[in-house]
Amino acid sequence: MDLSSGDISELVFKPVVRDDLGNFSLDGHMLSVLMALDGKSTIGKVAQQSGLNMATMRDATKKLVELKLIERIEGSGSVLDHDFISFLISELSLAIGPLGEVIVEDGVEDLGFTKANFPTHRAAELVNLLAQEIQRDEKRTEFKQRMVKKIREKRY
């Protein structure tokens, strides 16, 4: 797993129980991060609670992973659910016609994901990207308003 680039704020890590923990030299940031990771909180939330910036969090997290003191909780970072994706396709299809599903798939792919693993924290970015495909201003505005309402309902 490459932690040196990309958005890591939605990732979740947990400490690894090791018998040889005393054999490691940890700086203050690494120790703070290690103690704050609980297997539930995202890196972004831990950074906010600890007062560390994301560059420091990234560096400490990377070092802790390399030392095998923490591990990522697979599936961490919530993804858009089937209901949201279906609603998105339906709304886009209303605005532009039957190619809505293909355009959604292309938009998701353009952002580097699949429909099955698209992160919730990027839902608004996806909506804005797809809205650019709608030619008529009033339909574009209506699409965005409906999608913002849905995002708020889902609390993404």
C-alpha cells in the first residue's frame, strides 16, 4: 500500500499487537498516532483530534506501517451504496437521456474508481463532473439540487 501520495484521510488503521514493541524507537508524532488509532477513526479524524497536519500524519502512518505496528482495516473509508448510485444514474438519465448509466460509469472511472469502490467523501466531486455533461442550464441546476439533497440525506 502506497501512503506517499493520494488522499489518506478516509483510511482507517488499527494497532498490531506485537511482543517486541519495546524494540522500536518512535518519535513523538509516531507515538501519538499509534496511541490514537483505534480501528474505527479515520486518519483525517485522528489528525483533527491530535492537532497534527496531514503531512505529519502521512509520514507517521507510513513509518508505522513499515514497522508493521499498524495495519489498514480493509474496506475502510466508506463507499457509495447501491441506492445512491442507482439514484445518481436515474437523475442523470432524466436530465440527458438513456446514456446516463454509461456516463456515470465513465465519470467514476475518470476519477480512478469503480461503482463498487467509489469513496463517499468524493460524491460531490462526481456530481459536479457529471453535471458538466448536462447541456441545459435548468436541467443541470435541478440535477445538482437533487443530488445535493441526496448527499445530505446520506450524510456523505
